[in-house]
Amino acid sequence: MSDAAEAVRPPRKAGSLERVRTFLAARGLEQDLVAFDDRSTKTCELAADAVGCSVGQIVKSLVFVADGAPVLALVAGDRRGDTKAIGKLLGAKSVRFADAETVRSATGYAIGGVSPYDLPDTLTVLIDDSLLRFETVYTAAGTPSSMVRMARDVLLGLVHGQVERISSEQG
């Protein structure tokens, strides 16, 4: 197991969708969770099509490893996480995308359904300022076929992340 994977270990809980549902229900927000039986939300384009919004409103939950520690970056679907910007912000010498094992160990979610809810308090969360363009955003709900419709300001309050420019435009 990688050092980053061992750095943060959330306790194992209910299945990912149920974990998100429980988190939202405790805050009176469960009505905004949508699970699709026949549609994938695994990519930003598929997710935007499924919920009927612009690609930019889809919140990508990207896990990076900065100097050995996992970091969650929430980035608009029409942007790309910028390792140089993240490194500069964190004062890290090395920033790379996390492997699947590290993503699951750091967040408790698998790639394709990483939700920004119910994360370990020790996990650093960065929020790209490009999300501030939207009043309503859509996050993953723990599976590659579920989403949560969320007012941007509610999301910011729930995830307690640092808002900064950590993206570049898609190429």
C-alpha cells in the first residue's frame, strides 16, 4: 500500500450510495440525490446529459497526492485540475494524480463515484474558484450512476474546503 493510501483511512461504512444518502439526510438534503437505473454519470459529459445541465456544473472530485499526502480537488467539469497550481498552493514539491487504491483509501469511494461528502476530517479539500460561476452544481453521490443537485453555497459550507484557482481550461 502506498504512503498516501495509509495517510488517511476513513472507517468502512455502508455502501457508497447509502453513505451519501445518510450524510445528506442528516442535513435535510436527501431529496436532491438522484440515482439512475439505466444511465451512467461516470464522465462529466454523461453526468451533464443525465441531469440536464452544462458540463461546467458537474463537480469533478479529483484526488491528488501532494508530497505523499492525499488531497481532494473539486473542479468544474469543463476545467482540468492543475498540479502546478495545487503544488504552489500547498507548498508541495511533488503533486500527481492518485492511483485507484489511494483514492479509495483516502475517501472511501471508488474512482467514478468519489463524493465530496462524509470524508475524513484530516483530508485536505481544495475547491476550484471556477465553480463560483454557478448557483447550482452537481456532485457525485458515491456511485457511477448517481448525482446530487446542490446549491453551490451549500456545497461550500458542507465540504469546508479552501477556494482557490486550482484548474486550467480543458485543452
